Amino acid sequence: SLIDILGLTEEPLGTYYTDTRPTQGACPKPATLPSAKDESGRRVNFLSLRKSWSCSMSHLRKARQNYQAAFFSAKEFGCLGCAFAFGFLKPQLNVVARVISTGFPALLIKGERCLESADAARRWFAHVDPRPAPSPYCVFKPLGLFDDWREPELVTFFARAEVIGGLNQLATFVTNDFEAVSSPFGSQCANLVAWPLRWAARGKSTAVLGGWDLVCRGFLEPDEISFTVPRDMFELMAQRWSRSFLTT
């Protein structure tokens, strides 16, 4: 199988949206998701949000370790970045633009300096433009837990660079697209969901590398990278890998 020939030690995760809340799995604590309108009206309790904060990757790590689902919603989102990337929040709040750039002294928040200004952050929000969530729950789970492996919209591999190298080359082999893989700027949750769905909405099947978000690195192994592909590319990989360099 593709997993065996790549030397993977765990199954990839499939991602899909559903109306049904999983009965089991890892998820963030419930919280109230503020809107941009709430923010402009000064009706956001940022202290409460900070108390309920959690990184999406912490829940995906539990899903991988325990061979179970991880799921998110507008009530269980972990952080505002995840809520935005998974399609539960739009537009993104201005406070996040300040957090990932120069900071917010009034809230005692130091800027992460990932982007040089809040204006640059707002341009990134508009550029990546996450698809609104089509259903209430965004779910990740190992492919072996799907009744039909064609159900997920996206498939994510977590592996060392040697394995990712095989996937990187295989993406071009099955698509004949020399730019079939991208490594865009973004949070890890954006590279897992928002970016690949953005290209899919434009009719382009693009794989996305991730693992560059330093906030999330603590939930990955030191040499681990993520590689997310749309379902159509994964199907081609599963069907055609045996004709590729992977057997030579």
C-alpha cells in the first residue's frame, strides 16, 4: 500500500465537515465565539477567551496518539486563529491582527512579529479568505476510522522529511503539475484546512506543506512536517504510486 511503501508509522488524518457532533474525541473547551461586530462594540471578554485558549494541534496530537477523532465548531474552537482557518469566524478580529504582528499593549499582549504590521495581517486574512464552514463540525480522524475513505475532503500526513520528500515528488507524478506543492505563510491550522480548500475552490488541486508555525511546533515531533492533499490528489496517489519512482 501507499502507506507501507512510504514507510509511514501512522495513518494519515482525514478532514471533513458534518452536521453530527462526534460522540467521542478530543476537542477544545466550550467558549463564546466573538464577532467583529462584538469587538467594535467592545463586547468581547478577552480574559475569558484567554482562559479557554487551546491550540488546535494539541487536540490533533491527542487524536493521533489515541487513534480517535478531534473536532472543532463555533462553540469549541480553541483559539480565534483556528476559528478563522476552519471557517467559523469571518471577518477575523483586529486583535488577532495585532497579536500576530506588533502586539496590543492595552491587553498586555506582546506581538508575535510573524508579520511586520497589523495592516499586513489584515491583508493576509483577506488573501487566504477561508471558506465558510459548510456544516457545524470540522472533524479530523485517522483514515482507518472512516467507513468510506473517500469521505474526507482533505488528507493530512505527518512525517519526517524523508517521507514528505516521497509525497512531494509523487504529487507532481500524479498531476503532471510542477507546482503541485505549496508552502504558504500561515498558522498551522490554515495550512491544514484554509489553504488547500482555497485552491480547491479555484479548481486547482494543490498539496500544502505545514509545520512552520512556531506556536504549534511543540505539538509535533522535532523533525515532523505536515503534508495536506485534497481528496482527488490522494486518490491519484493511492491508484498510481506503483507506477512511480517509489518502486525503483
